[in-house]
Amino acid sequence: MKTTITPNNSDVLRYTAFSSDPAGGNPAGVVLDASALDDSARLAIAAELGYSETAFLTAPPEGLGEPGRAFTLRFFSPLAEVSFCGHATVATAVALAERRGPGEFLFATPVGTVPVKVDEQLRATLTSVEPHTEEVPAPALTEALSALNWQPADLDPAFPIRIAYAGARHLILAAATRERLADLDYDFDRLATLMRAHDLTTVQLVWRESETVFHVRDPFPVGGVVEDPATGAAAAALGAYLREHGLVEAVARLTLHQGADMGRPGLLGVELREDDRRVRVSGTATRIA
């Protein structure tokens, strides 16, 4: 008989990522030992918990890293498994650091190995897998704008329309004004259908405040969630996109504000390095009582 657990058990930890305030950032479930759980049990836990993702740890592939600091890490939304989730990775790393001490952790994820460094202040920095971007078919863009109730004039023409990947695929649309970004009222089922057709995890809506400061929102209907409060995977994808299209310097530290429009403000740091195409995303995490 398979062992199952529910979110009422102490085995399921609750953290919020990209905020030091439990009422901010993006909540994630963390199961530090999921070895007795099959995929259906994991999905049931994620659905009952209701967060955008729950992370499940098991033993690492042989030879991955130092015992006790290397793991296999998988992510489930309330509806399906997700290839990669940044905020749940940050939450998991901080949960481990609280128990095993700060330092380096290695996670074997469905998209590849993701290293995370947690400092003495319990700020975690993950390093993405190799990123890339691709063009968006014109019919897909038209459908996305219709589902979002946006007009072409709502877009910032300085930002090319692209799908960006750094562990998960995100359609990036830049709003021309902060007011457009703040007014999110979309067709849930229609956008979800489009996203499934193009294997998208979220739609990354972005507005540029300054050279290095951005405000972002991430509809997540394919996960059964209207909006993701703070999205580490999308932040990594956005960093790669901005660099590739010359919208920021090749070496840069960016600040992303997310969640304020839904009452859960969070702060994400994005670092771009000259000698490494991968993107680093950093933030805090704190336990939810």
C-alpha cells in the first residue's frame, strides 16, 4: 500500500518565496522527503494545498553531489507537474538551509541540474539552465491579446514579442503603461487553451520602470491559478530575453517587483554575467505558520 500525506501533516512545509513577510511573495509547499509518494499522491497534495506549486524532494542521481546537499526535485501545480519552478526552488533551498546550514545545494530537476547558494541571511540564489528565446507565431499573439483583453496599442513597441525559456517557457508581453499592467482581467479558459497549445508555463507581463527596475505579473491558468504572485522561472527567462535583445546591459543586476497588484508584494533579483549565459535569480523565503 502506498503511503500518502495531506497538507495538514507536518511533512508538508509551507514557505513564501521572494518576501520576508509571510503575507507577501509566492507561497509554496515543500515536502523534504517524498520517497513514499507516487505522482498521483503528489498531485493530490498540490491540489489540496492550492499553491501555484509544491516541491517534492527525493534522493539525487548517483554522483550528483555531496550527501545531504544534493537532491532530485520535482514540482506539481494543482493541475499538473511543472518542468521547473523558481519560487519553490528558493523555498526548498531555504528550508534545507535552516536545517542543514547555509551553503551550496544541487537539485536534479526535470530540465537539468540547478545549483542554489543560500547565504548566512538565508537569501537564496539559483542558477538557471541554459536559456533561449524564440519568435511567436502571429496567430498565437493575436489570440493571446484577445484572451487578455489587450489591444496592440497596449504593448510597448520597444520590446519584441518572444517566448523565453530558462527552465520553463513564458510568453513575454510588455505593457506600454503601468495602468495597463495593473488592469488584469482575462479569459481564463481561453488563455489556458492557448498556453497548452504552445507549452507555456505562464505569460510574463512586464512594464519597465527604469533601466534596471521592472514590474511583472504572471497569469498561470494552466496550473489552475489565476495569477502567480512571484515567478522565479519567468524572472530567469525575462533576464535572458532582455539581454538577448539588448534591452539591458550584458552585465546587469535587475530588480523585479511582482505581486503588489494582488496584495502579495515580492522582490526578485536577477543577475546577468558576461561569462555565463545562465541567469541567476535571488530572493528570500520565510516559513508560513
